[in-house]
Amino acid sequence: PPPPRLYGRGRQFSGTWLLVGVGSACRFLQEQGHQAEATRLHVTPQGAAMVINTSRKLDGICWQVRQLYRDTEVPGRFLLQGTDTSQGARAPVHMVVAATDYQGFAILYLERAKQLSVKLYARSLPVSDSVLSVFEQQVKSANLTEDQILYFPKYGFCKAADQFHILDGEWA
């Protein structure tokens, strides 16, 4: 099967990414942002889809969540199917790779239930001022303000989660 189509260079998108910042109008992020934890993604192509393993601490314990983002046949666009859980249905997540150089940074748009977030990821920290400027411009173009940007810690990344702290699905 062909690799994911990220501007025709899907395999270059695979590997480890560190969450630098999020632009979002989400009230929870604004109110609980002081509790943000360092977050790491590991992206693996799976046919025309991407498996994304997200690792972060929750209450001091490293957790890993596996998600399958399916190819939408539109270059740079992926879809995480909605889920039906005991807590109720969750809307699907649409992801667009807005900008990336594959080696240093990636800016992703994620939309669930008409709520948009803009995320900046980097291969290593710190990121350059020019990358931060591009991210801030993307946030503004999404009708969000600089006050709605939350920057994440640059230290304290999880190395690995034990077998009891690996989930298939998504963060609640």
C-alpha cells in the first residue's frame, strides 16, 4: 500500500514529534493550562493511514494512547473515526497538516465538533523564533488570538508507558 500522502512525502512525517504549543478557544485548556504536561507523539505510517502514539503524564504516571488516523484521499488530511464509549459518542477528529518542513516542525489543525485547535510540533527543542512566528500567524488565521495559545513544558517527557497504561482510543 502507498504511504500517507503528506505533500507527497508521507514517510518523512513519521517519527517522533514534541508538542510545543496549542492555539485553541477550548475553555478547559484555558482554565487548566497550568497543568499541561510535556507531550510526545510517535507517528508510524500504516498503509495509507497513520498510527499516532501520544505519550504524556497524567497524575505522575506515563500513559500512551494509540490512535489511527485514516487517509481521506485529500493530501495532508486525515480522519480519526468517532467513538462510541460507555460515556457516550465522541465526534470524529479531522486533522490537516497545515505546514511542515518534515525535519524541524509541523503545524496541524484539528477539528472536533466544530471546535478548532492549531498545534505546533517540533522534532527537537527549542524551536526557532521564525517557526514560532509561523505558528502564531497560523493561529491568527484560524481566528484565534495570542491569548488563546498555550505553550507546553520543554522537559519531563515520558520515556515509555508500562503495559497497564497503554490505551487504544483517545484522551477523555
